[in-house]
Amino acid sequence: MRHRQIKLIAVLFTAYVMITGCNKDNPFVEPEQITMDNNGEWKGYLLLDGLGTERTADSNYIFNVVQNNDLLTASIVIPAEFGFSLPITFSGKINNDSTFTMTGNHNNTELTIYATVKEDHTLELVVNGIEEEAQFLIMYKEEHLLTGSFSNEYKLELKLGQIGTGRSIILVHGMDDNATTWNTMLDYFDNHGIDETNNVWVFEYKWWRHIDVNGNEMAAYVLGAQIDSTISKDPIIIAHSMGGLVSRSYVANVSHVDTTNFHRLVTLSTPHLGSKLGHFVPFGDEDGIGDLLPGHDFLDDLNSNSYEKTQRSKYWLLNGRVGTYLSCYIGPVATCYKWHYPTPTSVEKIGHAKLEKQNDGMVTNSSARFSGNDYYEADNNVHRINTFEWINHKQLNKDDRVCKWVKDFINDHQ
């Protein structure tokens, strides 16, 4: 009997040690502290509704968060177009996987927020209960937006091929970018023989200066190289984003010197009709970026230029498109969404939500395709290429599909 009691005590002691000292799920272990800080004001825009339809709200959403370790309180201002006149208060908890759920009430209707904090400092928000469904938002803090680089120089450099071999190709970069943005396409050209049939150049400019100033500089560099017999007559120009407007300004500027000083112009998501992105990107009211705002005098003058209009039959316009899709649910309720690969940058995510759908995160399809307003009716000679689905703005001159299209275009338009 004594032996059995000793054995029972030993079993109980062993079990106690295992429960209190060895079990990883020990309830007495101090809970892990939440290290992420979501305090402050978040701004955001509408992406989708509960049916997965792309939508655009007329005004901003404002999400003010107060965090105390894992406890959250917040208020959200929803655009008046949805019938909300006052901020709605929410409360909830944040999890260690960077997600949180909050609940609130409006006119006896319960609203629920599902949210995910992303590594790029954006906040993906789902508000369930508006219009008896859901709204999918992208939120950001102003201090997390990228700032521009101001290290560019004016230069026209030979990158591939030999002078005198075939027609010259000139690559022109976009806003907040430089000559290195073309390295992927240059490698593609090199691997597919373009260097054997053509010489390829890159024009770098100071994107923060007025676009017409950069167009004049491009004209001076190209004409100078032609006088030196290094660049061929009538080059093919491949231009990304703002670079397409610089190139069109070049076309307008060389008209008094030579009325045929380019052979073809390919624009990759150029904001021909402007982009409202300038309203919230860094330096958006400065010279070059300010020129991009719809209705700016620069755009009106360029789009109505009588000589430049006659050249648009030699324009080929390409554009990309980003998008999201519903990806997880609690029962029938969608609680999160994903971005089509490759994932856009934080600015492109915000731009996609802010701008009229469809867009590539920085430029709307209608602006990139020069369509949808009075200019379109008079300039239907441009060549609009089918949209490259799920390629964001920054990737458009790096994606293999676009590199192949441009390579084939060069070979077909010698």
C-alpha cells in the first residue's frame, strides 16, 4: 500500500512539473507584448465593395487610432456620399500577426472593421455593414510616403550597339526615376540581339523641372548628337510615364528645326491627359509634377499643339493595370483582399484607390490611352495597344511581356 502511495505521489509531481515548467502552452507565461504602433491619423480611399467591384469615393476616409498595447479605440470618417455625417467610434484588439478586428455602431447597425498592417506601412481595411455589405479601403500615413531623389544629370548615353549600326533607339525615364530604370529592358535587348541591329541610348533629365524645359534639353542633346553623326536621323523613342510628355515636348520643340526628327514614339503609361496623383505625392505642387495635374496650362498647350497633332499617327500607347481581389472570408463575409502579382508599391496602392478605376497605380487607363475627352475625337490616329493586365506603373518598363513587345516593335519598325 505504501509503495502505491509513493508511486502515485511521484506521478502527480511529474505531472505538475510538466504542466508548470515544460508545457509551451502554460497559461501562467507572461503574454507577449505588442510591438507595432498604429497610433495616429490614417488617410485612405475606397478600392472595392463587397461584391469585388472596383469603386472610387468622392472624398477621403480618415481613421484615427489610439493604441494601448493590444487594445485599440478608433474613429473613422466615412464620405458623406454613403450617408454618414459624423465619425463612427470603434474598439477592439490587435493580434501578433498584425491583424485586428474592431466593432462599432451606427443607428443601431453594427459595423465591423477587419484590418491588416502591411510591411510597406499601409493598412488594409475592410468595413463591413455599410450599404448592407462591405467596403475595402487602403490607408496610409503621410510620413510614410516616399520622397524624391534629386541626383539626376542631363545626359544622353550610348548603352548598347555601335554608332552607325541601324536606327538609334532612345529610352526616356519617368518621374522620380533615372537612367538605371532601363537596365532590365537593356539586358533583355542585349539577350535578344537588338545590339546587333540597332544602337540604344538613354536620356536622363531632371524630372523635377518643368516638362517643357526637359523637352528643350532633350532636343538640344539629340540634335547635337545628330550633328556629330552619333545618333541616326529619326530615332525610335521609348518613353516611360512622364518621359512620354518630355518626348512629346521634344517633338513639338524640334518642329522649327526638322519636321521629321523621330520615326516612332512608344509611351508606357504616360499621363497624356494628366494624373491627379500630383495632389498627394511628395513635391506634387512643384514644377515637373505640377505639370501633370489635369487642366494644367502645359498639358493644354501640348495637347492642342497644331504640329504635334500631325505626328500622333506615329505614336503607340501602352498601359498597365493593377487590381485587387477578395481573398478570405468569415462565413459569407469577405474580410481581406490581395493585390495581383507583382505587388504594387505603397504609393501605387494608394494611387490605385485614389484615381479613377481602371489604372496602374499612378495613371488612369483613359489618360495613358489618350481617350475619354475632347482631345480623343480629334486624335484617333494614335495606336492604342491592349492593356497589360496586372502590371503596375513602376514595373511597366521592366516586365518581360512589355520588354518582348518593345523588342518586337523595334524589329518591325526599322
